[in-house]
Amino acid sequence: HPIRDLFRHYTKELIISFGAAMLNAVGFYVVLTYLPVYLETVVMMPANESSLITTICLVAYVAFIFGMGHLSDKFGRKKMLVGACVGFIVLTVPAFMLLGTMNFGVILVVELVMCLVLTINDGTLASYLTETFPTSVRFTGFAFSFNLANAIFGGTASFIATGLIALTGSSIAPAWYMVGVAAIALVAMILSHENTDKDLNHI
């Protein structure tokens, strides 16, 4: 049975994949879903400006993600995902600080950079998860790790971000949450193997 075999023989791969998918879950929901609310309720940016920035970023996200998928074929999934983790660890806190400037141009650039880092992860993750599990449990392993991470961390990202601000009194508290998740994903990726050029039948 695929689920039994997955937990019995591929526990390490499942845990690593879950860790990698955490960054996708939190990154996507924070950057593309929570930040528009953050700009309006915390930064106090006018709703029309926040909506315009979000629209531009969503279009850019679609454009960026295809390019990142191509780059992952060229440079390998592991390198790209490690790069995304490092990018979020290094850039997220400064990015949230710059959001507080209330300058439309600065905020747009900041969100576009965050979107770019997110697509390094998102444009690579699906291929990485596919190449992590052998054929007999590939779909089950992909679905379980990705969907569980999104259910637990993606669905709660906005709630946790809002709660952290209320709890700490710091407007950049969500940034540190992102950094923590990125650090966990980085550990997962360091422990993973590069399977980009391998025949899927031999994984």
C-alpha cells in the first residue's frame, strides 16, 4: 500500500519534503495574501495603492515562476531551493522595515524582490518533490508533504503573523517568523539529495 510504504521506507524523504514545502506555504501566503492586509492595517497605506502593488506583484509572480523553473533545470533543484531559503533569511527583516516607509515606489520594489525570491522556491519545488520519491510512492509522497505543509503553515500564516504583532507589539514580528521557517527549510535542503539529472526510474 503506497501510504504504508511511504511511512515505512521513506520517512526521511517525507520529513525533508515537508520541511521544504513549509517555505512555499508560509512564503506564498505571507507575500501574496497577508502583505496587502499588512500594508493597509499596519503600515496604513491607502487601499487603492496596496491593491495596485499586489496586482503588479501577482503578474510578476506568474512571469518570474516560469523563468525560475527553467533555471532549476539548468542549475539543479537543491541549489535553487537553498538559494530561496538564504534569500528569505537575509532579506525578510530588512524588507519589512522598508515597508514602513509608506513610499509607494520603495514598497513596490521590496514586494517585487520578495516575489522573486518566492518564485525561486515555487518554480522549483514541484519538480523537487516529484524527483524525491520513487515511482511507487511518488504521488502519495508529493501530495502528503505538500498539502500537509500548506494546511498547517499556509492556512495559518496570516493568523500567526497578526497574532505575533499583537503579542510582541512589533510590526516586523511576522518577518522573524518567515526567517524561522526559512531556516527550517534550509536545514531540510542541506540534508536532501540532488536528483535533477537522475532518471526517475532509478530514484
